[in-house]
Amino acid sequence: MPIVAVSMTEEDLEELELLTAEFIQKKGKVLNRSEVVRHAVHALMAEHRSVELVQGSITAIITAVYYKKGQGHNVSSVQHEFREFIAATIHAHTTEGNCTEVMILTADAVNVRDFLKKLRSQKKVMKVDVTLVGGGK
């Protein structure tokens, strides 16, 4: 198996250490950081495949976390561009002072993929999760 080096912030590394310890406690298995990272990468690839492969009209729940400080996140402009597909939104602030946006979209899979691409390309967006909850083939 090839070895891949990953750079991350001290905070992310601390959280990874805690997550690794939590996995060991809950699963009763000895896991190392590499196994936890592999698990996360597999989950991300599975999500990507499901969104990329689905066809037809779908309903998706999309959660975006972005930096609140300063201007330039442009999440609102992406939402306005795709407003005809957004059934509902919830906005909240995290304990760290960032913003969280939960959006429910019902649209053709192509439009949902376009929305995700634009949302993920915004400079201050830290994380985007998607869950498919209806439709598709």
C-alpha cells in the first residue's frame, strides 16, 4: 500500500487523535490514525460516487460550514442562483463562530451536482456534506 503524507492544522491533528481513541473505545479494535483516515476517505468516495452516479429528479440535504468573519463566502449568491430548487434552508452559528447552512434541494441530479460544485468552490466554505434522501435512479 502506498504511503501518503497529509498536512493538517494542529487542531485537526488533535481531533484526529481523539477520533482514533474514540474508535478504539467503541469498536474494541486497535486502530491507528492511518486506518481512521482511510475510513474517512472511503466514506467521502462513497458519497461522491452516489452523487455523481445518480440520475433523474432527486432530493438532497446539503450542509455547508463556512467562515463567518469577513466578506467573500458567496454562499448566498450560490443559493440565489439555484433558488428555484431550494425547498428550505436553516442558518445557524457554530460554537466557533462560523456559519452552518442546511439546505434541502429538489432538482435534477445534474442541477444538484452543479450546485455542489459551485458551493464547494467558494473560498470560505470549509466543509460540504450531502445526503440523498429521495428520487434518482
